[in-house]
Amino acid sequence: MELTKQEKAMLDGKEGYAVKKSMEILVALGDIFGAEKLIDVGSVQVAGVSYHNLGDAGLDFLNSLAEDGRVKVLTTLNPAGMDLENWQQLGISPEFAEKQNLVIDAFTRMGILVSCTCTPYLIGNVPLYGEHIAWSESSAVTFANSVLGARTNREGGPSALAAAFVGKTPCYGLHLDENRVPDINVQVNAELSRLSDWGALGYAIGKKAENKIPYISGIKKATLDELKSFGASLVTYGAKPLFYIKDITPGAELQQQPKETVTIEKTDLDDAYNKINDQVDEIDFVCVGCPHCSIKEVAEIADLIRGKKVTSGTELWVATSRTTKQLADKHGYTAIIEAAGGKFACDTCMAVAPLKGRFKALATTSAKGCFYSRQNLMKTKMGSMKECVDAAVTGKWNN
Amino acid sequence: MEQLKGRIIYRGKAEGEALVTSMPISFYGGVDPNTGVILEKGHELEGQRVKDKILVFPQGKGSTVGSYTLYRMKKNNTAPAAMINKETETIVAVGAIISEIPFVDKIDLSKIKKGDTVKVENENVIIL
């Protein structure tokens, strides 16, 4: 990879340890993937924030970088392992909280915004069409590439941090036009009527377009919340973090419909539901917000649960960013949800909180959430927002 | 003695006994960072310690958190002395760089047998 004089100086340690380490990472990745140069990035999203995943080793590493590492571009943070303010109410241990706070301190010293959300595009980190960025968090990467038309590979935590300290990333993969061409045409013949249908669709396409870029036809309209849920599921279940939907996502009009074609029928969605849903009736955990709820989704939950009560023995978590919750506070949605016994889980989510063994069965709107909750040994049910709120109120899943 | 030439991922020198597998390794979840023992069920190296070995495997797999697991192993003195891959990927590459473990790829792994004494010197792999 060609380096400029300034980049060579960074690699030689002229800007300190964190920048040197970062350049070593970026140059190695550039060489591995055949990049010719580094390119400037407009923003960074850093994953690998939960102490649950980092452990003491990750914390040590972050502390070593925080000594002299300061980010050069707008950098936001993925969810942590707990709500940074309300952790006690969510049953997090003080030992975990202490370590998690040390992780957050390290990121803060680096100059990273403690946004703690997987939806940075909802709270002010919004890349432009065609802009190069270095994001981790597969659902955000997919949204940025597909719905916004920005350009990023699926970074890991350390490589995203490296890009933030240098302000650049190696130019390969999804930064280049030739690697953004769709591989497979997906004709959708099924109707999509509720939010979870988009998760089921992501599952079905993810399985049929494994490691491919789908070009999707047959969808007439979509909302931001639906595309957010769809992209998260698509990439969790196997596709590359980029999709095109004809007449809906930007850049689709510039691409040719690929020859290889698969269809998605109602039976494919039914099959996705069957694979994701376990046989279980009693629900002790309802969690909505994977990816994090938008303000519109929070409003919808408030509307559904107004005047009802979450049944004893079941918990309802609304996972969202703190920024979105502040808006919810202002508009009274928080009061309605909390009066019903629901809890807000800001800064965190069901995929990264230490939940193993705490709950037996989850109800959610999210296909991605089901995938990660299985690792936490929960049975899973996926359905509409209304079905999830009903499950919180009754403690049962009504098929 | 045979000398092979590969591509440097992390520059450095080390010598030790080769621990060889044809299966990819997931460091996150697949290796115990406190002992350096491979945990993955059904893995060719299940139950074996990678500490101070020249660890020879095709490439990494699994969660990107695996980079941090290697760093943790280095801190705990359970890390391999050096690593050799057929064709590496980001998880192990980043792990080796942040942990400063000598690491070479693009090597014909069939030349190295379990138990061989192997020396890694930057891009060179010398089988003694």
C-alpha cells in the first residue's frame, strides 16, 4: 500500500503510541485485502463496548490507547453492557457496572461521543450518499451502505478505533464501486404487513443470498423502521452488509438486475418464523429495540400499553438511545411506559447485556434479537409490536 | 532444514515447537485466555495448550472479539510464541498486531509437521 509522507510519519510513531498502533492495524488490513491507499473517513462508529465481551484484556487495551489516542473525526459508540444510569433497576451487578464504567471512561478520554447506540444515524451521525466512513456494528453498517448510500466495510472494534485515530481507512471492499455490484436478484412475492415480517424477510434472503449482495424487487413501500429491522436481520443471517431495493434505496437505479434470481414467497416467510420461533407459551422477557427503537417506535409502544400493566414475573424492556429517550421523556411516552411497569434500557440492548441465565423465554419484534438471545440460552418468539406488548401484559404468547 | 517465505503480518522473531491444525481457530469462545487451552468441541486441537507454541492454522473465524482474546492471552502469558497462517483474516491479524505476536501468512502449511522445531524470523519460516 502506498503511504504519504504524513502517513509514514504516523506509522513511525511521530504522533504517539495510539496512532502508531492504529497505522499498523490499517496498513496490515490494507495489505491483506489489496488496498492501494488509505482514504479519509467522514465518521466512525465503534463497537466492542460491552465489558461482557471485552473482558479485562479489552479494557487494558482500551486504556493503553486512551493514554495518547484522540479521535480525529466524529466518532460514536455502540451499546454498552448496561444502562449507564439505570443499571441497578435492570439487575446488573455492581461489579459489572464498575468495570463497564471504566470502559466508558477510556472511550470518553479518547474523545468519543458516549452515544451508546447501534443507530447512530438516528442521533446525529448521518453520513452522506457516497461518503466513506469506517463503521462497526453490522446493522448500522448495513443501514449506512444501503439506505444512506455511504460506503463502509464491516469493521471490527479495533479497526474502527484505528480509523478514528488516523481519520482514514484502507480503500478496499465496499469502498470501491466494483465491489458494490449486486450478485443476486431477489423477487419478493410475499406481503409484508408487520414489522417482524421484515425481520423474517431478512432471514429468508440472508439464507438464500449467503455472502452476496441482493438486489430486491417487488417491494412497493418501506419505512425507516422497517429497513432498519430488515438490514439487521439480513446481515445477521448471512448476506453482505449491503442491499438494494428497487425504487426505494438510493443507487438501485444505477445497478443492473443480476441474472441469478431467487423468489421469496409467503411460505419462505412462514419458514423463517418457524425457524426463529421456539415452542414456548410462557414469556418472562419482552424486549423491543434491536436495533434501538426510533422515537416513532417508542410512541407506538406507549400507545399500545397505555393504561395496561406488565404482568408480574415478566419484564418489558424498551431498548433505545438516551437521546431518543430524552425526547420520549419530554412527550410523556416514558411516563406511560413506566406507569405500566415497563423499563427503559438505554445505552444497552439484549445482544450485549450480560443476560445469560436470567430469562427463559423472549418475545421481541427482532429477528436479530432472537439470534443473540439464543446464545443467552433463551427460547424466542418473534412478532408484531402489539403481540409483544400483549405478551408483556399476559406473560403468554398467543399464537 | 527448510526455509519458507511468507508475508509479514506482525514483524518479529520466535522459536518453538509447532502445533499444527488444518481447522480454523475461533479465539473468542474457542480458546481459554487464562490457560491457552483450545476449548472448541470437536476441534483437532481440543484440549491442547497453545502457550509458547508456534501455532500453525489456516485462518481465524468467529467473532471480532477474538482480537481482544489474543491480547488477553499475551497479558496472561498464555499466548503462542508466533503464529503461521495459510491466508489470514482481520480477527487474528488485528489480534497479533495489538498483542505484538510475530505472525506470518501465505505459507504452505503442509510443510510443517506437529512437533517440528520452527523458527519465525519476520517473513521467514525455518523448519529446523
